[in-house]
Amino acid sequence: MKKNNKKIDWRSICPISSSLDVLGDKWSLLIIRDLIIHESRTYSQFLESPEQIATNILASRLNLLSHLKLIERVNLKSASRNNAYQLTKGGEALKPIIKSLGKWAGEHLSEFNPNMLKINETL
Amino acid sequence: MKKNNKKIDWRSICPISSSLDVLGDKWSLLIIRDLIIHESRTYSQFLESPEQIATNILASRLNLLSHLKLIERVNLKSASRNNAYQLTKGGEALKPIIKSLGKWAGEHLSEFNPNMLKINETL
DNA sequence: CCGGATCCTTGTCGATACTG
DNA sequence: CAGTATCGACAAGGATCCGG
């Protein structure tokens, strides 16, 4: 049987905790970020991002985010193979939050990661 | 030798990625959340939160967040033992982001975690 | 080739016991 | 009370394999 571990164990009834139960890892929000920047991405395009996610991690995150209806598969006429992902309404709603995170990092993390770009240069 | 691994390996120069290199786990932002709600917390008060963080994880996160200057130790006259933590300016700056996350979860995650509370205005 | 699935190694998490 | 040590479980990460 497929590893269909869609069951999330919610640690509490706190909404902040619940958001972290879902997005509290190093990769999920990065996938959302790519979809904010590029509108749509294929599997191999995700792999081209500089952070170099592993194929199995990417697949599991795409499954989870699809299940949560934050992203969805789309058929692109432009692509030869019709399999790309893009944000749903729910995923789009994360856009200002992720931009704020980037802005915050530029203001408070430059000391520790000096090479980091400012947010305007990336988004 | 002590595990003094304060070195963070930044995956890229992207500020969003950098913020996740630091806060992209299930516990760091929950510690910040507690300090937003309560102003200051002691070690054992953190342990009382409903999500039940393990003691070693709590200690390592408190160290990391202190090193990043997002939280700081304070001496409380009110407490018999003078060891509590509170947010710095940098940590305070996360407040609107965390509130937005809670609001987002209430709007887009209730379907999956039905018992979840709605975020209240006072938080 | 592209989109994954599978195997395997390594590292981190997390529960609990223990210490100053 | 504020952490540290230990150890098993499990997830991450790398490499490779496979179906279309």
C-alpha cells in the first residue's frame, strides 16, 4: 500500500500551532515561495531552485500541500508534458505572510547571513 | 565537548529561505508565540504549554533564539529565581507575522483540524 | 528525458532519566 | 527549577531505479 500518510497529528487547538503542524518545516514554504515567484512550476523546475530539495522530499511535500488544497495540479498548454503545480486561493493567501517573512529576515538576519539578498531583489 | 553548534548552514541567499533556515521547524515560532501572549516566560512555564515540548528541544531552541538575539534572558524582580525570557526588538517584529499565520490557519485549516480555535483579537 | 518511487545511510527529533 | 545525557525512532538526504 502506498505511503498515504495524510494524517496530521495536531498538537493543539491553537491556530498558530496548527499552521506550524502543516508548514513548520524547511521545505513546504519554499515550495509556496517558488509558486509565488513563478506562478506555476513543474517537478523538475522545483528541483532547479538553489536550495536543492531532494526528489523524495519534494514529492511528499507536493502530495501534502495538494491534499491541504494549498496547491493544485494544472494542465499547461505551453508545456509538452501537462503536469505543473500552482497555488490555490488558500495558497495565495500565504503570499503576504511569506513576503513579510522575507522582509523580516532582511532586517534581522543580515548580521548572521551577510550575503543574503534584500527582499525586493528576489520577489 | 559541548554541542555548541551555533553555525547555521544557510541554504541560499534568499531571505525567505534564510528565515526558514532559522524558524522553519515546529517549535521555534511556538516559543515566540508564548512570549507574545505572556510577555515573559520561565523554562518551566514554556513546558506547561499544551503542545508539550521536550526539555532538550526547548533548551536548544532557547539557546538558538538567544544567539540570534530574538529573545533574551531577563531578571524579573517579581520572580524568586531570576531567569525568564522575553522578546527583543527583533523578536517583537515577528508578532504581526505570527498573528497573520494564526488568522490564515483559522481560515484555511479548519476543514482539517475542526477543533481549532479562531484566533482572538487580543493575541 | 521526466516524474516520481525505492533503497539505504545519516542526522535530528523526542521521551525519559538524570544532574547541579 | 533549569537544564543535560542517553538512546531508540523516524525523517531527511543522497543515489539509483523504473514506468511512460
